[in-house]
Amino acid sequence: MSEHTQQSERHGAIEIIKALRGSGFIAYLAGGCVRDQLLGETPKDYDIATSAHPEDIQRLFKKTASVGASCGVMLVRDFGPTIEVATFRSDGPYSDARRPAHVEFSSPEMDAQRRDFTINALFLDPKDDGDEIIDFVQGKADIENRILRAVGDPHQRLKEDHLRALRAVRFAARYDLEIDPITSEAIKQHASELSGVSVERIGEEVRRMMGHPSRARAAGLLQQLTLDHAIFGSASKSDQLPILMELDPDADSTTALAAWAIDRLNDTSAQDWRKRLDLSNDETQQLSATIEIADILLNRWAELSTAAKKRLSCRDHCCGAIMLARAINPKATDAICNDIQMMEQDGIGLNPEPLINGQDLIELGEQPGARFKEVLDQVYDAQLEGRVAEFDSARNLASELFVKYNKSDQ
């Protein structure tokens, strides 16, 4: 979020709070934006918790939308940015280990008590003479001491929603927090229950972990807390994460998954991870290609022809594969990148426009068929290596290849 957007959202949220208070309601900034501010981070969004009920919010503001009125959640757009405004509530039993069967509108203290972790259960009163933190769960002290602690009984919090175990890991890694020992032990005891959570929700949490530079810490915690066994169906064969730790911080989540897959030393495929993490077709293809290309770069690069090297360096996901290869063997990867740079500057380039195409072969009198691609590929390889450099020589080589193939087919 840009600084301008952040200021705009905070301003919009405060204007909503002023309007709510002007009508006699309690209203605070709540949850993640308070946590992030205390941690010195830039909030992603600004949420409000209030004593106003959904019908009160609809009455007070002109631009509203319901995203869960039964749970007291409304969206307000009166001041530009869309701000989530939720009524203070307490939750009923979680019959499906994900959502409460019912909610009751309540007080700020009860609302704080229903939340997952103390760092997420803080409110902020944006007063003109300075912000005031409203803390019913000692969350401010936990932030100051860099501790992640469940609100109340951690066993109950995890029983309510098993995904909270992954959220604990993500927050601990993202904000460099130590998980409270009692909370940590509860996560271990309930780790197997994560297998009952949908792969869509698990996959989203793992993507968010792997998409952040703290990914190695997150993966390490998942393994220490035995959550990886529930995610992947087996524990890692190694407790070390050398590749993930060395991966470029800018690597995307799928490249990070590739690094973690190799670090785990488990005989699993991209298709296995697709099922476990609900990967899309594109993500599955990227995961597979990244591992494959990195393996070729590090183990077969020297034996490739110049044409094959150029083709490989232009394959989809080669950039991610180079990041992965560098995390495995930086010296060898630097030499490969130097080779690629030299080929890029050889006067031909890595991916020039082909000198001839299928229509040119037809004009030579050849009938379209299986040989077309083979001939075009060989001519293009010759072009990449500088053995043909203009249209006539490329067409002549194609003619020679067809003569050769026609003779061999007789």
C-alpha cells in the first residue's frame, strides 16, 4: 500500500469513527491495523469495531454494503476507501471447526476475547491528543516482548478453527515473534486436526507464507510443530532448509515452494503438491518447470549445445529456476548467467525471430506433416548458432534436410 493510499484509508476510517461516535456509539480501529502500527509495519487495511448494529450503520451512512450482516460486518464507502465496520460480538460454538454456529452482539471486551491471538485482539482509540490502545488481553505487552499467544485457552481457540495453527506460524514468521510455549504445545497436540481443513484454505495460508521473505522461518516452524505432516501427508526427511534460506527474498511463492520441496528430500511430485495445496494448473506447471530447469542448469548445462542453452534460457519460468539454482550453487549459477549474457550479446541473441516458417516450407513444395516441426527446429538451431544468418541460407538448409529425410523414408 502506498503512503498516500494508507493515509487515505486511515482518514476514511477515522471519519467513520467520528460519525459513529457522534451518534452515541463506541467505535475503535481494530485488529490487524492496530497490530501493524505497534509493530512499526504499514497496515494493509483499516477495520473498525463498533457498538453500532448493521441497521444503525446503514442508517448513518449512504454508501454501505453487507458482507455478513448476520455476523455484524458491513462495508462503508462514504469517505472514499472501502472500510470494513463490524459490530462487537461474541461467538457461539464452532460446529464446523471454521465458523461459529451463531453470534451475539456484545461489548469490546467480549469481542477481544473471541479473537485468535492477543496481538490481533487490540483496539485503538484515535484521539486528537494521541492514540490510546484498548487492551483486554495483554496483547500490547506480547507485542513488546515479541510473543505470539492465543487468547484464552489455546486448545479452545484451535478447536474452534484448526487453520489458526497455520495462522500462528504465519504471524510468528512474518513479525519475528516467538510462539508462547503453551500455545506451541497446543498446536503440536492439535496438528493432526489440520488434515480436516479444506486444501483451499491450507493452500492460501502456505502461499502467503512462501510469498514473504520470512518463508524459511515459516517452513521451519511448520516442521517443528509437525504441521507439515498434516499438510503433505508425511514429515520432512530433513530438518534443515539450506535452499529456502538462501533463496532470493524477491522470489515468488511458487519458486519458494520448489525450494522447500527439494529441502524436504521427500519423493513427491508437483502433482502431489497440487492436490495438497490446491495449486492451479499454472502454479503446478511452474513448480514442475522450475525444479526441472534448475536441475538441467546445475547438472547438464556444460553438455548442452549453444542452441539448447539459448532455448533453455528462454523457457517459461527460467528466471525462477535461476533463483533456485543460485540458492543451491551460487558459484555455478553465476557462471551460467555469465554464459547467458555472452550469448545474448553474440550478435544473434537468445530468441531471434525465425528466418523461415511453415509457409516458406510449403512454398518449397513440401507437404505439411510431422517433418515440418523437426525441420523448422533444426533450421532454428542453426540460426541460433550462427550457421545460417539470412533467409536464403535457412531455406537451402531446410531443402537439404527434406532431401535427407525423404531418402531415409524410402
